Amino acid sequence: AKDAGRNSISWFDAASHRALLERVDLESALRDQLQRRGLDVHYQPVLDLRNDRLAGVEALARWTHPERGNIPPGIFVPLAEDAGLIRELGVSVFGTACRDAARWAALPDFTVWVNVSGREIASGYAARFLAGLARGELRRCRVGIEVTESVLADEDVALRELTTLHTAGVPIAIDDFGTGYSSLARLATLPISVLKIDRSFVQQIGTRLGRASIDVVVHLAGVLGVRTVAEGVETPAQLEALRQAGVDSAAGYLLGEPRPADRLALTPVTGRGR
Ligand code: C2E
Ligand code: CA
Ligand code: CA
Ligand code: CA
């Protein structure tokens, strides 16, 4: 059957045709959603490990397709990029995050983190952001931006946009830190204020090498003068090890899953608040 599949051109055509139709279908549904009411946004709490307070939230886009139900952002974000819809997606999430942020306005040093993709940054992001700031949209909240190492690595335009924002006081975090390649010399020149330690490192923290990797990142952050946030914390043992390593903040299912703004909750964890 495997050989038949490989050699059968008509079988392949039918399958790829179906895939194409499905994609076009999904794309137009996404366009429709963005035009009509925008995406939903869920928020995941970020805990400040130094005082056990809520330091902020990460905004994560959510899309419920009318027939197919939940589509994960790992699918619709790349789709939006390819379909030229990433700007609309970003504007939608950003607008919702700013409105929702009003409810956390009284919390000290609270930051709402939004994820921004490379192509979105390159589409005049800084000007849009600063215009929103000027219009007073961000009066009652601080918005930080999360970008991956790859965005900072090879796109001159993105780097210019981020430098503009950083100079204007907007906090910028490197997302999934450790999974991409950044030379140490280059890191020191980037406009960043936070390293978000990727979940894969947190999962390895129980091993000697894993713990050493976290120690290296914490030390590096100290030298660079930036903060550290660990993501994907799922067990009390991981949380404890992160504390011991001197990581500044943490997020993960242990501390709270992504939820709509009105249901944001920091899960009580035993051993916290000593
Ligand atoms: P990310 O920025 O690395 O976000 C963290 C992802 O890990 C989220 O998945 C979150 O739900 C999940 N997560 C949080 N805590 C845990 C944990 O303890 N264990 C595990 N296994 N997972 C955890 P999600 O919401 O599916 O988002 C996936 C990716 O999609 C994000 O990865 C981000 O790169 C992208 N994304 C989400 N929203 C947006 C958006 O508004 N704009 C853009 N450009 N990208 C977005
Ligand atoms: Ca992120
Ligand atoms: Ca991440
Ligand atoms: Ca990621």
C-alpha cells in the first residue's frame, strides 16, 4: 500500500487537492473571524518569584472555528502569516489585551505580554504601537512584547522596530530563549529586557546538566542586566529549583493555565509565600 501510494500520482493529487481546499477554507474562515469580531484572548499568570505576587500575564490568542471548534495558535498564527492576515490578528489581540488590562490597572508593576511574530513586527509595528500609546489606549497598562530569537537574529527591519520601542520604554522579551542561536556578543547589543527560558530547559532542571543550563542563563541575564522568566512550570519541584537558581518569575500550568480575563486565577502552590 505504501508503494502504491508513493507511485500513484492521482492519489497524491487528490490528497493535496483536499489539503489545499481545507487550507483555503480555514483561511477564509479566519479572515471572516478577524473582520467580524476578532479573536478571543486568554491570559496566563506570571508569578514574581521574589515576592510571590502576580507580575503580569501573557496574552494568548484563541480561535473557535464555527464548525471545527478550537484551532490551536500553532496552526492559525502561521496561517495568518501566509495569508497576509498577521497584522489584523495582532491588532485584534493587542486591542483586546489593552481593554482587558484595565482590570489589572491597580496591580503594581503589572505587565501584559503580547506575542508578536517577525512578519508582524516588520509591518510597521512600532509606529502602530506608539500611535496607540499616544491615543491613550495604553494609559492604564504596561504592554510588553515577546519575540523569538529568530526574529532578532536575521531581520534588520524587525530589529529597527524593536529598538524604537525599547527606546520608548516598552519592555521586550526574547521568547523560547535557548532554543535558537544567538551569539553572546550579539545578545549584549539587542534591545531586550527579559529572557524567557524555554519550557524544554525547565523540564530538564532535575538533571545536573539541566540545572547548569538554567544557572548559565541566570548568570548571563545578570551580566546583561535583564530579567528572567521561566515558562512551562508544571511541578512544585521545578518551581522550587527555579527559585533556588534565582530565576525572577515563572509561568506554567502549575501556577495557572491560560484563561479568559474574567477567570484569571493564580493557583495556590504549597510551599509558596515563605
Ligand atoms: P508561546 O509564546 O511559547 O506560549 C506558550 C505556550 O505554552 C502556550 O501555548 C501556552 O498555552 C503553553 N503553556 C503554558 N504553560 C504551559 C505548561 O505548563 N506546559 C505546557 N506543556 N504548555 C504550557 P499556545 O497558547 O497553544 O500558543 C502556542 C504559540 O502560539 C505561542 O507559544 C506563541 O508563539 C503563538 N501565539 C499565541 N498567541 C499569539 C498571538 O496573539 N500572536 C502571535 N504572533 N503568536 C501567538
Ligand atoms: Ca510567548
Ligand atoms: Ca515561549
Ligand atoms: Ca513557543
